[in-house]
Amino acid sequence: QVQLVESGGGLVQAGGSLRLSCAVSGRTFSTHDMGWFRQTPGKEREFVAAITWHLGRTYYADSAKGRFTISRDNAKNTVYLQMNTLKPDDTAVYYCAAVRGQWDSSNLYYGSTYEYWGQGTQVTVSS
């Protein structure tokens, strides 16, 4: 069983930064691909970023490119999302998710691919 716990959300002004963390329990973290998604009320959950277990390849939504950075520390069983130059449109509940390593990394863009989810952390960006 894999459990995920996000932290690091909060209230920040536009242009500011936050770093989200996702602590993962279980011995298989190092062989799981990890993703970050976000959701606002009335909207579907959307992909933000992902990182593979093998070679640490990263993938980003267009809205995140150039501003967000996903990384992982396998020794700490933790995945991070560094968010810079935040905008009010980034306001959402952010979720981390995990799945056993995928042969086709394009699957990582889809929430249905992931097997495990955290409870989410609220990010609010004020204008």
C-alpha cells in the first residue's frame, strides 16, 4: 500500500512562490512515477507536472512550463513542486499522485493512469 501526504500549500500574493511537498510511504517509491494535478470547484482535475522514476524525466502542462519545477528525492521518499511567479489562476487544490513506472510516459498526463492519490493541499494566490 502506498500513502501520499501533501504539504506546503497556503496563501501567497501574485508573483510569489511556494514549494509543495508530497511524502510517500512504502518501499516502492523509487519505482513509481509521480505527478501533480490541481482542481478548482466546478472544474475537472488538470495535469500540472510529472516525473518518472527512471532517469527522472519531467513533463509539464503548458500553464506550468517555465514557472514550475517538479523534482524528487528518492532517499526521502518525497516529490516536490516548486512554483514560482504564481498567478491568481493557479489557485486550486493541488494533489500528488503515484503510479508504477509507465512504459509510455504520455500516460502520465492523465489522472486515470495513477493508482494512488494524496488528500490535497490548498494553494491560494491573491491578486
